[in-house]
Amino acid sequence: MRRFLPLLAAPVLMAAAPAPKPEIAKAVSEVSADRLKATITKLVGFGTRHTLSDRTSETRGIGAAERWTASEFEAMSKACGGCLEVQVPKTVFEGRRLPGPTAIGAILAIQKGTSDPNRVIVISGHIDSRVSDPMNATADAPGTNDDGSGTAAVIEAARVLSKYKFPATLVFAVLEGEEQGLYGGRVLAAFARERGWVVEANLNNDIVGNTHGSSGAHDDKHVRVFSEGTKTLETPEQASQRRYNGGEVDSPSRNVARFLDGIADAYVKDLDVVMVYRTDRFGRGGDQTEMLNAGFPAVRVTEAAENYDRQHQDLRTENGRAYGDVLEGVDFPYLAKVTKMNVAAMAALARAPAPPRGVKIEGQVSPDTKVSWEPVAGASGYRIHWRSTTAPQWEHSKDVAASGEVLKGVVIDDWFFGVSAVAPTGDESPVVFPGPAGDFVTPPPAK
């Protein structure tokens, strides 16, 4: 039987995609499919980028690829008057897919924010590649789409966004060691912890350039965004509260995914976000999980139609069927659309105020709901959001000036609530669900 909720007494707006901002739209327009192709072609030219491949050659292997990437970031920094700090932190790891202690790194370009530099937005992709045998470090492993596409998106985002200034810090992260055990993600997470960064979002782009799936399906209109439902570092007490009051689908990562959905609608023609309520693809993983393990909100961005013949395969042809991650497997106009979404999201997040803290709701045994939160620096107003408890997206909103509001005629039992902060420019933070289930507060490191 269908259940109908009462009409809302409060004046509300139905939720809609954010209005495009001219400055962000300009940056989005500067993303180049040709530049993305040139970057991936260069990466493929290193033969293999396996984490265990040659680190001394100037032309082949992970070492040459790492140095080239760092040099690209350095050239961008020179062009913007030193706006990028380039770092290549490394950590020695041991593991099942490592023959012994191995130094694995991350190539980072850090664009410091002008007024809120400790608040950080990260885009990442992994530069390492592999073939069928994960320990084969000598065979050609082009890694064109996995994850040359994500690496190219990171480099192109840095090229475009380094021309602009933002209140928050942007970090462009190219990671090694993903195929051997997500080691680059660990290096990035540890570096963020050491610097005391408040990471608002990690957009991990992994396999984002193909549009022809193994099934024969062709899809250049959608991109999947995977996000965890409950926080990786949720405590037992927090889990108990969540189970009773809700929040299973409202972690900060999930609301970053909703944010990306709105950004794609506003800024990228013919690209729609498909939100997937999983941390990653079934039984598989990516570097964003290491950021989640450190307590940072993170999502995985992945193409809609994967071609498994082009992932983790030796270059070969069997029974007329071609295998291997080669250049022909990337749809560069599609990759440009995914990169545009990332550029728009990073710019919008960095221009908006920080997500509100201390969001609370009250109103049991009442026809009204009171929503409150702490004031946010740089916010000129706030937006209260609510939706049916079974709706995937925020349905209603109300703009307010103060850090608290009573929603008349909105019964607390029947809706999920959230709050975003709005800048004078109109840029809006991600929505924050009330309580520990939804807050963007990073817990301290485990002792």
C-alpha cells in the first residue's frame, strides 16, 4: 500500500542542480581531449609502469614515469608563478605482491588555498600498470585506461586549475603501487595526516576513459561514483546511534557523491552521475579506501561500461579477440567529460565554505523540526535540505541566514535532514547529515 506524507506547511524549494558559476564554467571549458590523449600517449611510451619495474632508466619503467610526472607539475608551477608545491613522498612497504622491502611513492602537486589552506580537496589516480601476472615487472604494460586515464585527468586538472586561485587547498595526486596493494593511497593518507590536512573530499579517478563494455554495451553518457554508506572509522557507540536514528546512506562520502551528481548536471553536457551505494566495485578495491581508512571522505569515479579484456591482461590476440590495455581502448571526448566534472567539483568545493559542523535536529513528539549547527567562517547563509527516508537525493530545501531554524509542519519522524553552507558567490558546500554518521570531522589517528 502506498503511503502519503502530509503536505509541507513550510515554504520550500524542490532541490535542483546548482546554477553554473561563470568562473567555474570557464575553467571547465579549458579541459582538452587532445591534451589528455597526449598525456596518456606519453605514459604508454614508458613501456611499463609496473611498481617493480626499472627506476633508473630515463625512458622505460616507473622511475622514468614518476620523474616525468613531477617535471610536468614543476612546469605548471613555473607557469603560475610557483603556485604548486611538488612533493614525492615515499614509504618502504613489505607485502604479498612485493618481493621484499620496496619504496613506493606519490607524486603530489599542492596548490595552497588563499584563505582556508588547511581545508583540502584531493583528486587522485594511480600511475602504475600491470599485466596478467601482478609480479611481471618487465613485460609491456601500457596501462592506458587503468589507470592512465585517471592519471591524465589529474594532470589535466592541475594544468587547468593552477591558473586560478581558491580559498581552499587543491592537491593533485598521482599514486604508485595501487596494483600491488593500494600502497600509494597509504602514502597519500599518511602525508595528509602528517600535514594536519582537513580533507573535505578525495575524488579518486580509476578507469575513467572507456565507453565500450565487455558485453558490447556502449555508454558515453554516464559515469559511476562509488561511495561508502557508513564511515569506515565509525565507533560502536556511533553505530548504535546510527542504527536507531538513520544515517546508513548519509556518510560524508555519500554526500560528496550527491554533490558530484549535481555538479555534472550543472557543468557537463551529456554526462550523468550514476551513484553506486558501495565503497567500490564488488570484491575489488581502489586507493580511495586508504583515504577512508584514515578517516577522510573519499569516492571512486569509474566509467559506466568496463571492458575486462583490457584490464590486467597480457597483450595478445586469442581466437580473434584482442586483449590488453591499449590506446585504442580510450574514448578521449568521454574522458574529457569526466575530467570536466572533476575540475568543476574541485573548483566548486574549494570556493564554497567548509561543511557545517555540529548539525543537530530536534522535534520528537512535535509537528515541527528544529535544525541547528555551528556558524561557518566565510558563509553568508545556509541551506537546510530534507528528503523522504527512501529517496536517493535531497528533495526539498530552504535558505536561511542564521545557524538554526524551525521547519514548521515538517515532522522529524518522516524525513532525513541535512545542512550546507553557502558562500556570497553562491557556491555551496556538500550537505551534512546530523550527528556523527554524517559529519565531516576527521577523527584523530588511532593510538
